[in-house]
Amino acid sequence: MLAESTAKQTNVPVTLDPSRIMQFGMGFWASKVLLTAVKLNLFTHLASGALSAKGIKEKLGLGASDRHVYDWLDALVSLGLLERKGLLDEALYSNAEDTDFFLDKNKRSYTGGILEMANNRLYKFWNDLEDGLRTGQPQNEGKGKPQGNMEFFTELYQNEERLQEFMDAMSGIQAGNFMLLVNKFDFNTYDTMLDVGGADGWLSVQVCLRHPSIQCTTYDLPPVKPLAERKIAQFSLSNRIRVAGGDFLKDELPKAGIVTMGNILHGMNEETKAQLVKKVYDLLPEGGALMAIENIIDDERRQNTFGLLMSLNMLIENGDAFDYTMADFERWTKAAGFKRTERIPLAGPTSAAVAHK
């Protein structure tokens, strides 16, 4: 048997290469290199100008050897996240174009909130993916607790600092998508918009900045209200964006011409998804629309890797929740009574799925 196995191994095509397998298997190395840079505000510091490795050590208060700081920074260079002129002691490091745009905290385009939460929360929970697949139960703060998949939110909303981190994460992961969306979709077609699960109101802010006629309501649980009011006031939009608090699954929702949801449906099981879609259909006027902004998985489930991984993240966070395809969305909205659907591609893996009444 051993001889037969050895003989088969000698016939392995020379074109096969294990590097892709190793890249994925050890992917947490690269992940932690980036997440640490975000945690230490490296990209925000470099947005002000290029720095040497010694200058970076001083600004970030790093005590590692010069060699290991070079390794960290040059790993970021090799990943395309930093640019560098010179080598080692003579090197000057600066942001790559995309990291400068998306990971400088002083820019409106900052999307690092989700990466901060990934570093502070999700990284350790993903170590228990195997348990999640075996049990179908959440692997976050609610693991092993009888309250089930919403325990995370129960704890989260009791701590304003952690709640703010979560709001920043939700805004961060969608910031680029929202900016694209308000230029691709004419919200002025509707007089009013209701953003269900609107977090800190970031989508409503983007819509109002781009579309001068529409009035918006951002709707989330009551503890989120002061965070949203602060964000909206920063843009002097308090007269156009109302902040409402409640449980969108249990309470009556305000009426609007278009209802939006950013990363909301994916956090529910299929039965609850269908119930919320029907609830929105019933409150919309004829000609109204439901818009879900999500990492819509391709119908063949082969291309949108991020969407599939996000769906596994919903297992970690909520147990029976999952991300979905456009075919899934069409099935739920058709069952509720919507007439037609369309998909608007946004940044990277994200799309806006729209159902018209």
C-alpha cells in the first residue's frame, strides 16, 4: 500500500503548487499585520506624510527591534498596503492610494471601523468556527448562554463605548458603498426615506447630502439614538433627518416612500427575513421600494467569496442568520407582493437589491 501511494505521488503534475493553499491556511498572518496597523493608527499618521521606520517606531511607541519593525512595514509593502522608497534604515514609508483613502481616520471615507471591531472582537471568535459548524450556535459573547443569538446585542447596548465601536464598524463597512449608491440611485424620486436599522444615521446623511428634496428617518434601538443625533448634527442635517427608536421586528414602523436596510436582512434566519420583507411591503405606498444593501452572493455561489465569508460571520454572531443571493431576495419579495426587482452593483462584493411595489 505504501509503495502504491508513493508511486502515485511521483505522478503529481509539476504544475501543482501548494502556495495558494498555504496563503489561505496562514492567512491570519496577513490579517493580523493589517489589523495591527489599523489598531495603531499607522495609516492615519502616514496620511500627513512619509516617515522612516524609526519615525514610525517613535510615533507608535513600538519597543520591538528595528528588524522586526522593518519586517512588519515591509510585509505591508508586499501586500500593497504601503509604498516605500529606499531600504531598511534609508526607507521612507507612505500610504498606498487605497489605504490613504479608506484607512485615514481624518477622512470621511474612513472604513476602518469594521477592521477595528474585527481586531477587538471577531478575531478571537472566529477561532471557534468549528464549534459553530458543529452546533449551529453563536460563538460570540452569547456563546453558551440561554438567551441565544441576540445576547451579543443585549450586552453591546449596555456599554456606550462598545456600542460606538459597533456603530463605527457598521458605518465603516458601508461607507464606500453608500457614497457610490447615492450617485447611482435617484432618491429624489421619493419624498421620504426610512432607514431601518440605520445605526448612526450614516446612510441618511449621505442621501441628504446628495439629494436635496428627500426627508429621512433613521430607525434603530433607543440606545443608538444619541449616537445618531450627534453624527447628523455634525453635518447640520437635523432638520432633514429624524431619529426614531424602537424594535423594527416588534414595533410599528414609520411610513415612507422608500425603505432601506444596510446589512440588516443578513442578520436574521429565513423566516424572520420573509416576515420583515412583508412588513415593509405593507407599509409602502404603491410605487414605493425596499432596498437592501448587502454583500449579495452570486446565484451560482462561486464568485463572491466575501459574501460567503460574511455569511459564516453571521453564524458566529447570530447562529441561524445568513447572507443570501439575488434569487433568494427575489423569492422573498415576490412572495410579499413586490412586482419587480433590480440589483445595483456597488463597491467590491456589495450590491443594493431593490424591490419595487
